[in-house]
Amino acid sequence: MLTYSFTNIGSDPLYQYLYKCIKNDILQGILPVGEKLPSKRSFAKNLGISTITVENAYAQLISEGYLYSIPKKGFFVADCNVHAVEKKNHVLPEITVENLHLTAPNSTYFVDFSSNQTDMENFPFSIWAKLIRELLHENRLELLTNPPSGGILPLRKAIANHLLAFRGMHVLPEQIIIGAGTEYLYSLLIQLLGNDKDYGVEDPGYKKISQIYRSHEVSCHFLPIDNCGIQISELENSHTDIVHISPSHHFPTGRIMPISRRYELLGWASKSPDRYIIEDDYDSEFRMAGQPIPTLQSIDMSGKVIYINTFTKSLASTIRISYMVLPRDLLQTFYRKLAFYSCTVSNFEQFTLAHFISQGHFEKHINRMRNFYHHKRDVLLTTMKKSPLWKYITISEEDAGLHFLMKVDTSLSDEEFCLRASKQGIHITSLSQYYETPPIDSQSMFLINYSSVPEERMKEAVDRIYKGCIT
């Protein structure tokens, strides 16, 4: 019987410690592919812990692709393709201080299920104002000093500490580049990696990404995804050099890329010095069940992953502060080619955010917002279950991010369904709208963004969809 010691687990919850133990044994080959794990009940009894602890550990391992389950047969070790990445003696270059530089129109809809804006009333105005007042009193010279092109060092340090604590990422502050929104950072990456490269985006995917690549007149391929993410065979056949993905919570399907596909992807990138992966971790803070999915960057041993994230989801869409983490190999190239750019985020915002993170306010805010959106999602789902609409719909991918998918049993085309909803004052988008070439199985599937939907309007919004689109 598989067994582990729980005498020195540190500050981890029991289930998280057990998850790490099993994951480590899988990665080291101690638990081989296809190995059957003990049942939850017998495993819990042998370890002297509760069944729910084992259940939570297994659930996290399944969500990340380390295990799979077969009904009435049990849990088995998945093929993680750990050895797909070519093992190379990759020497990272030394980093020295001297060669581095450190109103939209209002919606006319009763409810807009397509909006990804966060709830404005939850912004921490009082804390933000207090920090600004302190900065104006104590840091006047720093506020009026031009920042390095990569952003002020206090903010980059604060972000590096946050990434270590909450995403398990070991990065240097110098690797972090601050910019006014991810769109600006994408344009920098095109200049850094080359206009002559072939870029690949997920299909379906966030339309603005491909629009940005096309606006810079670079070659852009649409790469189909399956239940595990980007298909490696399609990636190879497309001759893509740079692939842009959201592995921890794909938009719009909500799927999670399992560990086996992640290692395949890293293996693909390691085959050529021109290949890189852009990991867009746009809403990692809002996983509603289990632990956050580890980043692709955290298992990258060859310096092939460029990590991008933003504060527009976690704070407010109008705070245009985003950042990217460059592999060390690209740092020197970045500062040699692009250091002439000025940082596009003002010192006032950078210092305020740096203090907001370093003083622990950001962690508290995220915890509060996660609970807030968890509650809002549950209210909407409960409202749907109590409605006549419920027997016509199927909900999926509701455990992460601020949207889920709603499959509707209807003979209406996607366009007609959305049009009828619009006439009822409901703005909704279909999954097929996010495809370059929509497949048949994407029909009658709709995105439900609930972040900006007032609770008091949810019941009537659901009723309007039923009356306008079903009856």
C-alpha cells in the first residue's frame, strides 16, 4: 500500500501536502504510467487521514492531468510526457546590475453577459487613496523621477515576491517588464522576437490577440484545440515559431491544459532556438475549486516560456498595469533592442501598486474578491436551477475564472438566439463567435460572464432568456 509520512508537512493543508507527495512520485517515475492508486477510503484508512483529504488531493491531480479516473475501476497515473523536453546542459547567463535597466460608452442592455469587467464597487478606494496620500507626502522625488524602461524596481520586486508566494515561480525582479496593458506588451514582444516569425494563436481564442498580431503585419496561424489544448501535430504542421496560449484557464472554453500536454509543448519549443511560448495567465487568481493550476513557466527548464499577466481582472479594468516575465536569455536582447522605450505606466500608479502588494493589501483583496465572485456565481447558478430555463441548458467549466459555458437545447442558430436575447435587453455571445472556423459541436454553446452582473437583476435576466429564446 502506498504510504507517506505526515510528521513534517509545514504550513500546507493536509490534502495539498498529499497532492505534492503523489505528484513528486509521478514526476520521478516512482509511480509509473498506468499504475493504479489506492481507493480513497482504503488510502485514507492506511494514512490515518480523512477520506475528504484524499478526495481533494486526487481532484487536484486529475485537474492538472497527473491522474485519470475510470468509473467503478479507480484512479490511475496518466502519461505526463515528462521526458518530452530535450535534456540539455542549459547555462543561464549571469545577470549584472550594470547591464540591465532596471471612458467607454455605457451599455444599454439590462444585463450584459458578454462583459468581462469587474465589479466597480469592490475596488479598494479607501486603501488606494491612503497609499497615494502617503506617497505624495514621503516619496515626492521618486514620483517625479523618470522610471527605467522596464518599470520601477519596487514594483518589480513586489510582483516577483507575489509570483513566488502564490504561483511558485522563481523569477528575478529584473526579468519583469511593466507595461500599460497586455496589448502594449504584445507589441513589444513582436519587436523583440521578430516580425519575420510565424505566430500561432488558439482557435477558439480571444479575438483581440490575433487582431494585434495582424495589425503588426506578422504571419498569424489559427491553431485548433482539443480537450487538452493546442494540438502539437497541428503546431508542427503550421511551422509556427511563437505560440500564444492560456493553459491554466483557456478562453473561452475554460479548459485546463493537463501536465502531459504541457511537457509536449515544452518539448516542441526546445527543438529550435527560434521557438517560444507566450503564457497568458489572465485570470489565475479566480479558481473557485482546488488550488491554482501551476504555471507553465514554473516547469520550464529551457527558458522558453514568456509569462504575461495583468491587474485589470484582479483590481479594475481601468488600471492599465500588466507585466511580462522574460526568460533570462531574452533579457539582454530586450534591453539592447528596446530600452529606448519609456515605461508606459506612470510612477504614481506604479508606486501605489507596489505598496499595495508589499503591504499585504493585494492578497487580502484577492481573497475577498474570490469569495465575492464565488458567491455571485453560486447565486446565478441557483437562480438558473430554479427557473424553467434549467431543463433546456447544461452548465460546464464553472470552477475557474469569471465566466462559464451554457449549452442550450434549441433549434435556433447562434445568431438568432443572440438576436432574440438582445431584443429582451440581454447581451450574450456564442462560443462559435470565437472560432476562426466554427465546428459543428460549438453550436448552441454560449458564454456567461457574470463578473459585472448585479445580483438583483439575475432572476429577471434568466427569465428574459427563457421567455425570449426558449418559449
